[in-house]
Amino acid sequence: MAGTSGSDAPKYFEIPFFESVNQNFDKAAVLLHHPKGLLDQIRACNSVYYMQFPVRIKGDIQVISAWRAEHSHHKLPCKGGIRYSENVNQDEVIALSALMTYKCAVVNVPFGGGKGGIKINPRNYNEDELERITRRYTVELIHKNFIGPSVDVPAPDYGTGAREMAWIADTYQTFAGNEIDALACVTGKPIPQGGVRGRTEATGRGLFFGVRETLNDIDVMKKLGMPVGMDGKTVIVQGFGNVGFHAAKFLQEGGAIITGIIEWDGAVVNPKGIDVMALDAHRKSTGSITNFPGSTTIKEGNSVLEYECDILVPSALESQITDRNAPNIKAKIIAEGANGPIVASAENTLLSKGILIIPDMYLNAGGVVVSYFEWLKNISHVRFGRMDKRFEESGNLRLVSVVERMTGKSLTLEEKNLLVRGADEEDLVNSGLEDSMITAYHEIMDIWKSRENVKDMRTAAFISAIDKIAMSYFQMGIFP
Ligand code: NAD
């Protein structure tokens, strides 16, 4: 490992985050028959770069700490977000990069896991300062070969978004000279800078597909004693950021009732349901979700994690459900939108209460699936649907004309448009995402349902990931 250790683990961890990930890995690994050396290699973090660099802030020089971890090089490029948070530390970045390795394997995305972090509170900096920090971080990554379309491809995470990704892409392009695929160095970019339609909402949409698939699984619902389907299921969401907002929006559109939303400065609850779009508008106009008309504000926001509901969606940060609050959780399903929201030691408490945990490495993989599509778009230099949309439409039109002629009936213009319309980029991205989430769900469930010694969905997901990564090593001929 390069660099020094950033061992300032935040106090909210009961055990170090990477250890927590590895405990879950080990729980699955003992059920498999792979050589010990191979399992050690899969679980180890291949490289981590710790950097400190100066940035001019308000006339002074500030030294910024940052990391980039590449957990696994079994497939390249590495892939994973960059987060801006005062709590970022080396253990967290490595743990999140490990989760990315397993996540990519679970949803059949051909990347290794990576993760980056800058130890800042973005609220303390203006836009110019954030741009300087982001560009300087990118230059550090370039110098150490920790970024590039075939090496390591960052994406947004907690505290970052399309704006930061655009700065990274521009900095990389400036240094890359004539590299034709330079734009593929980062995903989650704005559309005019090579982004793909559907990326912003991809993680929340993917979560929706995963929850929908679970709620439609007759065996699982029978075990939980719940009626099949999403209609009328009550949901509490922690974190109203990119993942939480979109998850809440799609779940509500799918028929669920959002009874609580938790943010850092308080929560809002309403047993009859919260209008997600209206809450978003309220937050935009007041700066907070609290005091939303028609709902009750709870000052101690995280106490709402313990409220009665069918589905709890932690989508803020890791280590939110710990040994302290796990005994009080009343949800029947925990749908992990965030990475690592449940500490490993609290998991048994939840499982023994019969709670179904839909694991992060599957459920929040929508972002990396669509990032993969963005990367494919960037290296193929063509928008999805550009070659075939019109061709598909003219074929559909011919079919409609034949049906009209044969039946002697004319369709309305609205009906015709509906039948004729060819798939555009967003349609194709959403369809690819839906297919990826459904396929991965059934791969995990086949393992869970067919092996008696697999007791929970996370272990089944780990088995799915470990087997696929092991296969890559076997194919490389590294392990006999
Ligand atoms: P974000 O910054 O857009 O949103 C996070 C939200 O959580 C913010 O609104 C923040 O105010 C809120 N929050 C912070 N502390 C809180 C607390 N103690 N209680 C309640 N709310 C709190 O970040 P995001 O991109 O939505 O990421 C959230 C989580 O999802 C992270 O764990 C991230 O690693 C994971 N994730 C994100 C993506 C993605 O595509 N963005 C993909 C996979 C996983």
C-alpha cells in the first residue's frame, strides 16, 4: 500500500468499516470451497493513494487530505465514487472500494472496485474553492496514474455531483492531450459534457426495481407475512439527497406511502403519506425539510429510524444502524440505499427479529450500472439510440399501417404515436438498468433459495460476487 494511514476513524463506527465489510465477506467465504490464498487476494485492497496538497482558500494556504483506493484490479478500470465529507478517512475509503468490487460483480459490470474521498465539508467552501480543490485532486490522481478510462474511473458520491465530475473531466482532458477516450475518465457528468441520460436518478431508480422485485417475490413475502406487491406499503427514508430523494420518488410513484423522511437537521412524518415532490420544493425554498406543511417535524431525526413501517430505506451514510438502535427497529424490510448503513455486529439482531435486509452491494448498484453505460457511450463515441431509433420507428409505422389496412380501423394519433415511438437514450438506459437489477436479484435469490446453509440475502449476494471474481482469477490462470 502506498501512502500513510488515515486512522482517524470517526466515533460512530463500532468496529472499523473495512472490518465490518470483511466480516460479511468471511461469513460467505466459509460456505465456499475456494483456496484460502484466492479468498485472501479477493478480500485485500490492492492499492491506496493518500495525498495531502495545498490549496489557496480565502487568501490562506490550506492543506487538504484526500484518498483514492483501488480495491481490486481483477477487472479494469476500477470504478467508484468520490465523496466530500469531514468524516472521510482511509479505512472508510478502502471499505467503500471493497463494496464497489462486490457490487460490480453482483450486477455483472466488468469493473474492479475503487473509491475516493476528500476530507472537507463542502458547505464550508464556495464554488471557486471547491473547483480548485477538485481540480488539484484530479491532478494528483493523474500524476500517480489513479485515473483514466482504462485505469480508474470515478463517479459522484456523498457530497459530489455532476458539477464536480465536469471539473474532473475537464482537468483530465487538459492533461490527456490527444487521448481519444479522455471523456471516459469519469462518469456522472452533465449531458453536454459526455454524461448519459438517466445517470442522476439511476441509484434511486435501481433501488426501486430491487424493492419491487422483492415485494413481488411470493416466497419472500410469505416468509415475511406481508401481502405481495408495492401498493400501500409504508416507507421511511433516511437521507433526502440523490439516492434518498429519487428512491422516495420512484417508490411513491410505484404505489408505496412515504410516511417519514429523515435529514441531518430533523425528520418529517405523516402516517397518511408525504408528497415527495412537494417536500423537495419546500426544501428548495426554505433550505430544510423540517416544518413541511401537513407533517410533524421530529427534532431528533434519527429516532424516526425506529418508527413502525414496512420498509426502512437508510440512504444517507454508513453505520446508521448499530447495536444501540438495532433492537428497536420495527421495519419488516431494510432496503440499503447507502453503503454500509448497518454495522456487521448489529446485523444478527435484525436478522433474528426476522427483518429482511436487501443488501447495499445489490440494491444501490443502479448508479454503477448506468455509469457503465456512460463509460460505454464515451468509448464508443455515439449516443445510445442514435443508429436505430428512426429505423425502429419506420418499422413500427409500417406494422401499424398493415394492421389498419387489414382491420379497416384507424388508430388515433395518440395511439399511433405510442406504438410507433422508437427507444431513445433514456429508454435504453432505464431498460438496461431494469434488466440488470432483475437479473442480479434472481441470481442472488437462486443462491439463497437453493443452499440451506445460506441464511440471509447479504451472504447470498457475497457468494454471487465471490464466485464471479474467483472465476476471473481462474480464467487469468493465476489460481489453479
Ligand atoms: P447526497 O450527498 O446526495 O445525499 C446524502 C443526504 O443525506 C444529504 O441530503 C444529507 O444532508 C443527508 N444526511 C447527512 N447526514 C445525515 C444524517 N445523520 N441523517 C439523515 N440524513 C443525513 O449523497 P448520495 O449520493 O445520495 O449518497 C448517499 C449514500 O448512498 C452514501 O452512502 C453513498 O455512498 C451511497 N451511494 C450513492 C450512489 C450515487 O449514485 N450517488 C450510489 C451508490 C451508493
